[in-house]
Amino acid sequence: MAMIRSIAMAMLLVTLVSSISMVSSASSPEADFVQKTISSHKIVIFSKSYCPYCRRAKSVFKELDQVPHVVELDEREDGWSIQSALGEIVGRRTVPQVFINGKHIGGSDDTVDAHESGELAKLLGVSGNTRAEL
């Protein structure tokens, strides 16, 4: 019984390792776009122009006098594919998805919470004294 369990565990480990390598080595043009965009800009928001949560996240940066690089997925032909790649990268397909200095901050609630706690201003290296009702 122990030998069968050991063999099963070994097979599971081999399957897991090969799956991880396939995921990490597989790169799509959309995933490359996401990574390049994140690394090329201080603040990046993957958004949809009609989304109230996206508008809320963008308003936080306006309040801090910061101009994010915004990728409006609904205004791009490849927006759906980019959103799928983003989902693979961060584990969520929802928008907005916010990045600062290459670090994933999260969505709208995460961004607002970081702003209210002062963490967002700290990450941006700006004064966070102005806090309007969001």
C-alpha cells in the first residue's frame, strides 16, 4: 500500500512540475503586451470605459494628481484576449486591475482601500492629504 502511494505521489509531482513549466514557458502576444505595459509605466489600469468600478479606481489617481496609463479593453479589438491573459497573470478577469511600479495592487476596492490607508500615496511617493468622497 505504501509503495502504491509513493508511486502515485511521484506521478502527481511529475505532472504538476510539467504543468507549471508549460504554463510558465507558454507566452502569448497578449500576455507579452500586459507584461510590457506594466513594466513600461509607473501606474497602469486595465479598464473598461463604461465600468463604474473602473471610473472609481481612476478617480483615486486623479485625486492624487497622478496620470495613469489606462488600457480600455472595450475599445480594443484584442481587449477580450488581453483580459484573458490578465486573468492568467493575476488570477482575476475582472476590471479594473491596477498596477503601480510593476506591482499588482488589485481592483477598485483594493485601490480605494490603499488610498484611504495612505499606502497608495506611499507607493507613489506623493502626499495623500486630499481625500474626497469616492
